[in-house]
Amino acid sequence: IVYLSMVESGGNPNAVSRAGAAGLWQFMPYTGRLYGLSQNRWIDERRDPFKATYAASDYLLKLRGDFSNWHLAIAAYNAGEGKIGRAVEGTGAKDFFELCRLNGNLESKLQLKDETRNYVPRFIAMAKIMRNLRLLGFTEPDPGAAYDLTAFDVPPGTNLSALARNVGLTWDEFSGMNPG
């Protein structure tokens, strides 16, 4: 399921959609708040890779419970649970691919958009690519190249520029490590 963040944002915690979704997992503001991600003028936890990943896993597990099928849950992550629920109800489909085949039988406002019909295949393709990087001629990521991070809380009003300087980082390095 982690590959879904690649489909959503290309792995960019600073990604923002035209609709206002943000972060690796492209949470909309309301859904982010619903899953415990704070957003105000100082912080947007939808961009925090750790907190947003926990929130996305909770949301995806909820969707999996709602639809009893991972492909439908992933489609609901894209289109919304109401949209997928109404489409399943209108077609009687048992899985995502049957739903796509029967999509034309729905009245136009209930039909899935091309983006959603292509979303699950994009996820499957991403998973296949990521599981076969070397075979496909890509360089596998080096886990040793990741930042050695330590999480800690700072009191409200802390001068983050001064904090960055005191730990030996430029502002760009510091903010890059703290996208939230």
C-alpha cells in the first residue's frame, strides 16, 4: 500500500493538488482533520511523512473494511467512499474491474471518472515497477542514504531559523526535513 503515495504525490511531501489535497498521501483538508492531522498557519501535518502515513493507513483500513476489497478501497481513496459506494450499489459489482466494466450502465452523475478508472491500474503498475526495480534497469533506493532523524517537540513560538542554525543546518535543509 505504501506505493499508493507514489501514485498520489510522486513521493513528494510538498505536493499540492488543484483541489487542495496536500502531502505524500494527498489528504484533503477535511479528511486530514478527520484522521488527526492538524492544519493551521504554522503547521500542516498532511505534509508530515510520518503522521500522514499513519493517518493514511488508518483511512485505508477503514475503506478496506467498508468495501471488503483492496481495489475498491484504493478507488475510494481517490474518488471518495460515497462515490464508490453509490457506484457499487448502482451496478451490483463485486470488485473494481467489474465496476469499471459496468460503469456505462450508471447514470452519468454516478459514473466513475477516467481518473478513478485508471487509478487502480496505475497503483498496480507502480507496485509491479517498485517490486522489480533491478529487473527493469532502475537503481534500487539505498536505505543508508536516508537522513538519520530524531523527532522532538519544540515549544510554541520557537524560532525555527535559530533552531536550524544551532543544529548546523541551513533553512532549506531544516525545512526539507520538516515538510509539515
